[in-house]
Amino acid sequence: MRNLKMSNGICIVAQNNKQTDYVRQTYGLALSILASNPNTNISIITNDIVQQKYKKVFDHIIEIPWDDLAKQQWKIENRWKVYHCTPYRNTMVFDADMLVLDKINWDYHDHNNLAFTTNVSTYRQETSNNRYYRKTFDANLLPNIYTAMYYFKKHPEVKEYFILLELIVKNWQYFYKKYTNVKMQNWCSMDVSAAIALKILGIQSYCTNEQLTFTHLKPHMQNFTQVPSKIFDACKIDIDDGIYINGYKQKGVLHYVEDDFLTEDVLSWLEEQV
């Protein structure tokens, strides 16, 4: 039986688009969490249909509240709502296209009300310092955070942060022009929006945690000599006693990024682990 105290839990915001079934990805993520972290509380926040076979892995299926703000392909504009939706006192947030392959250590969150990932790795478990995807961050001195994985507590200061994040997301053109006028992105990004909020509040120095890290499978992050357009044009996936990429067993948290990764074979293997 799951822990009903609801002190710790995981939330994933999932909105399908024409190309990607994020609810299916969230199901795969939840399976991976439960395989190595039994009895973990997991909620999906979605306005899409959740298949009956998927429902067993979720403690809560939460409808996205208020108006649907997500207009672009990546459907990120509702993600600030997670603070207001979570049923947990302490919440970890993951992007849907991730897998958790090891134990989650909740203890190291005690010193942070809000903490983001700042360091990511290659599939070879090497630290990736490639800045190809971080030009806006570097040009405008934004905190180098990744919102694919972060943690927060229910706390007045954190609520203030998410209220500001809502304002930024809803008015991103204004805030991006003001705070990222060099190499400004012409689309709303949760990473950029979250970093701007930290910078405005001046809390970036204590809202990161080096133990919050994941393997990032975007092609330029891998330190390749020749960078493929898609990561799996250069990498082979094998499944044995775990998931292997080019012979390297994956551990920790894997952000696989490309939808093609979650084949029916991978999903079936995840189902067998629970």
C-alpha cells in the first residue's frame, strides 16, 4: 500500500500534443519510479484521458485547473500550476520524458525550500559542460538551472516564487525582452522563465542542489566530435539487467528527450520491473 501520509510525492504535468503522448510517457516514468522506489506517491496533472491500465501507478489524477494556457507544441505554459495542484508537502517535479533508475533520496532536500538541477551528465556519466543550448543563459547571466527535475516544499517563499513565475509565463515577451534581450528566445521556455524568476527574487544562490542531477540525452550534451541531429542515430539502446546506451548502464535519472526512445519493448520491460 502507498504511503497515505502524503508528506513526500512526485508530480508530473502531462499534456498531449499532435506528435507526443505525454500521458504514456508519464506512465513509463511512474513505472520506473515504483520499480526502484516502491510505495512512492505519484500524481499526474493532465486534462487528457488516462487509460485504465495507466491509472494503477498514480495516487492522484489531477485536472489542470483554470484556463488552459498551453498553446505551443511543448505545452509548458501550465507548469507553474504544479505548486497549487500538488497534494504533497514536499514535491519533486519531473518532465514526462524521464526515467528514474535508482532510489530517490528525500533526506537531502531538508535544507532547501526550492531546489533546481544545475549539473547534468552525458550517457557515459561524464559531466556535460556544453553550452550549445544555454546561449540565452550565458549572454544574460541567468542562473544555470534545469526545470526537468526540481524540488519544492509548501512554503510562503516558494508560493511567492510560483506567483512570480505565473506572471512571467503569462507575459513572457515582456520579461524576456527586459531580462534576456541578448540572444532572446522567441518562444516561452520553462527553463528561462524559472531562471528569470530566481534572478528577480535574488534567491538563485540557495535554490540549487548538486545532488539533483540527471543524464541529459540532447545530442550536443554528449561531447560528440560529430554531433548527430538525433541522439539515437549515434546511440544503441539495449535492455538486460537495466538500460544500456552504447554499452553504458544508465543510472540515476535519465532524461531521454526523444520520443522514439520509449518503444513498446522499453515500456514492457518497465512494466515487468514493478
